[in-house]
Amino acid sequence: MSQEREAPSAAPRGAGRLDVVATPIGNLGDLSPRARDALAGADVVAAEDTRRTAQLLAAIGLQRPLLSVHAHNERERSGALLGRLARGERVVLVSDAGTPLLSDPGYELVRRAVEAGHEVRTIPGPTAIAAALSVAGLATDRFCFEGFLPARAGERGARLEALRREPRTIVLFETPHRIAGSLADCARVLGAERAAAVARELTKVYETVYRGTLGELATRAAAEAEFARGEITLVIAGAPVPDAAAAAEVDVEALERLVGAALEHLPASKAAALASAATGAPRKLAYELAVRLAARRR
């Protein structure tokens, strides 16, 4: 027999509250009525960029006090905002676009507000993570979000190497001027045949989703100027889970030697197919070895 859940106890009269509010990632029509009401009732709006948030407020006919809270001042500003919460004020936290804390500031403020016993309420809405996953055409039952890849090539390669065997779909953000290099590195480390999608300018006028293998997308990014414009979210298929029984029987060192010998005369895909057929090893494993060995010889 089902039991009724007790309603949460109401906050003390006059208690402050922090609302974490998602805002549109491009299309103003995606601002929810609850989000607008929260902004209208705010004593102060903590914004990543006060200029952008002022434009949003003006577009919906509001004017509210704004306080900048970004990566370089969040610790300092959190103290002032906690004081306002203690005085019973309503604080609304927003980022430039989408949901705060997801590769955006806000963690320090939310953590300290929770520790201080203040009510923290979510008003969910747009996020490029969910939007990109919904149109990528890749598995969404399990995924991991990795934010932005490192800007330096060596650090980026190391991060991708750590993700090489990640079986979940991978979601990344990337900047326009780095997308071509990042896709090339993804193809090299994760495998040129790995399926992926690049979602550009989601919900905006020039929304575009490019789908294909990492190798194909890297080639397009290097050749097409439009590829490197606007806000970009990259979705990459997870690594296939190897058959445990088959993998246990593979002599990896012998397979690597055979793949290496075949690479002297064949491209990586054909070398992998030949080595797989000769040894009975999973073709995916043979191809990963072929790509890695070919990269070392360049």
C-alpha cells in the first residue's frame, strides 16, 4: 500500500533562498515561466557576465540588481551573497547561457549556501549537454560530461588517452578556434572510425549538426570555415566493450608484432583486418594497435 510523503517543512519566515536558474542557450523562447518569475522576484541576480544578463532581462522586460560572479571572483563574492541570504534576500544564480555549474561558475556559492543551511532551489531548463545528446544520434543511456579539453596539445592528448576505453558516450565543449585540432587529436587517440557528432549553434538561427566518424569530422573541420563558428558541443560514441573471453585469449604482444609487420605494406585498417583474421583477435583491438603504431611512425 502506498504511503503519502510528508511535504517538506517550510523555510522560516524571512529566510533567504538561492535559486539556480537555467537560461536559454540561444533561443529566448526557451526561458521557462518559472525562470522568469524567479528573475522578477530576485533581490539580486548573481551573473557570470552582467552585461549579457542585463540584455536578457531587458529582452523580457525586467530590471534587477546585478552582481558579477565568475571564475576569478566567486570565492570573494560568495561571502557577500551568503550575507544577503542570511538577511532573508532572494538570490538568483545564472550563467551566460544554459545551466549554472556545468562548465560555468557557481559551485563555490552553492556549496557554501548548502553548508550554511540556506534553501537552494533549482529551476531547470536549457543545457547544451542534453540538447546535443538528443540530436547526436548516439547512445544516451549512459554518458559522461568532460567539459572543455585542455588547450595545450600535450595535455589534450593525455586527457583523451585517459578516455580511450571509456564505454559511455562522451560529451565535450570546444571553442571554434580549437575544434579542428581537437577533432584531429580525437581521431588519432580514440580512433578515426569512432562515431561522433558536432553540434554547432544549438537552438540558434544557424543550428547545424555534423555527424560521421571522427576521421570524417576532422577532415571537414579542417576544410570548412563554417565548422569553426559559434558555440560547439562535441558528442563521441563510447569505446566498444571488448568480449572478455576473446580478449583473455589474445597474445597482445604477438598481435602487435603482426600488426607492425603488416603496417610496413598496408594502411592501418587493412593491417588490422589481416592481423585479426590471422590470430582470431577482435578486429577492434587490432585496429587500435594499428592506429597507435602508425601514429608513432609519423
